[in-house]
Amino acid sequence: MKFRSHLIDIALIFFGILSAAMGLKGFLLPSHFIDGGVTGISILLANITQLPLSVLIFIINVPFLFLGYRKLGTMFALKSTTAIAGLSLCLAFVHFPDVTPDKLLTAVFGGLFIGAGIGMAIRGGAVLDGTEIAALLVSKKTQVVRVSDVILILNVVIFTAAVFLLGVESGLYSILTYISASKMIDFILNGLEQYTGITVISAKGEDIRLAITQSLGRGVTVYQGKSGYGKDGHINTPREIIFTVATRLEVPLIKKEILRIDPSAFIVQQSVDDTTGGLLKRKKH
């Protein structure tokens, strides 16, 4: 089982390298566009210094790989080092055709290929860009700034520099590339069916549980609780707290059924990035 898992990780990283390299050499570089993160910094420095992009990508990522080794473990650092080295070699020695001169297509599809590559590498347990490592460590240390905030701030600086160094048009197209890549990463990591967690607090918990499990065919988890603030300001009657996970398309139907049973039910929704196990698909009767 472990051998099969390692093979899958290797395949994901390998195809991730090819996809990211295709996005860079087949789309972005011929049109002088950049992506965010270390890749964007490397492209900007390659334009200024005339040093090979393949060398810069690896060198600039080295400090982040060292941080990853210190904080996230040997296996992660080894996979990431291999992935970034593979990307550098691919950029240096593998030929990719210049797909299209159209700038809009270049920005969108270049971003899609890069995002797919980064997403596959992450699924394989590695990164192709050290920015994610730095953002994760800063977020853990400060406990205030989120990972996405750190990446956003860094990319604002990168794209501002791109506007001055490459021109306004190239800078704006590069931002579109980054947006396209980000959406593709989300798709690869989270899939098309994004899930929503639904928590229901109601005095009619049993009726709601039966409706969700039998009529709608969803799995639920039931917690026992009490009303925390009743009419007299004290803990009062028992409440059943029901939790279920559904796709976004199923949420309106579930809410409608809950409110039909108990119009005063307290319903809380939250986004779920990923799930493992449990009854996620609709149960067939």
C-alpha cells in the first residue's frame, strides 16, 4: 500500500513539473508575463540580470527548502527539492512550443497549466514554489496573519514591480495569470464538488435527523447539548446539535427541509476544504 502511494506521489510530482514547465515556456515566457511567488521573482530577475531562469528558480527556492526541512520534515523537503530541481532541469533542457501569440489566451491558459502543476505537486506532497512554505511559517508564528494574506501581500509587491519593469499591460496580464493559476490550484486540491458543513441546533433534532438521513440520504453526526441562554438567562432545555456535510447544490434543499420541520432552528454553514471518509455521497434507498 505504501509503495503504491509513493508511486502515485511520484507520478503527481512528475506531471506537475511538466504542466508547470509548459505553462512557463509554452505561454508566459514568450509573451514576457510572470506568475506570482518565487517563480515571478525569478522571471523578473532573469529579465534584469540575464541569468538563466532555470538556475534562478532553484537558487531562490533554496532558503525556503531549508525552512521546510527544519519545520515540516525531511520527506517534505526531499520531495520539494526534487520537484523544484526537476522543474529547473525541465526549463533548461526540454523544448516546449510557443502555443499562441494571443495575450489573453496566454494569460489564462498559462495560469491554468502552472496552477495544475502546482496543485498536482502539492497533492504529491511537495511544492514547486517556496512561497507557500514561507507563508505557512509566518502564519504559524504570528497567529494573526493567514497564509493567504502573506501570499497576497508578497504578490502585490511582485506585480507592482512587474508593472514598472515589464510595463502596465504585461503587469496586468500577469495578474490575470496569477488569478487563473490560483483557481486551478483550488480545483486540483478541492475538486469540483466543494462541500459545506451544516450545523443545526433545534428542539426537534430527532425529526430533522430522520429527514436528513432517510428523506435526503445524507449522513449526520448528533451532539447532545443544552440551550445556553433561555428566557431567564440560564441554561435550559436540552438540544440536539446535528452536523452534516453536503455539496453546495444540496444545501438549499437541506435547509428547506430543516425549516419546514422547525422554522426557529438555528442553522450555521461553513466552507469545508476537504473531507476523508464518512457518508458524502447521497445514500441510495
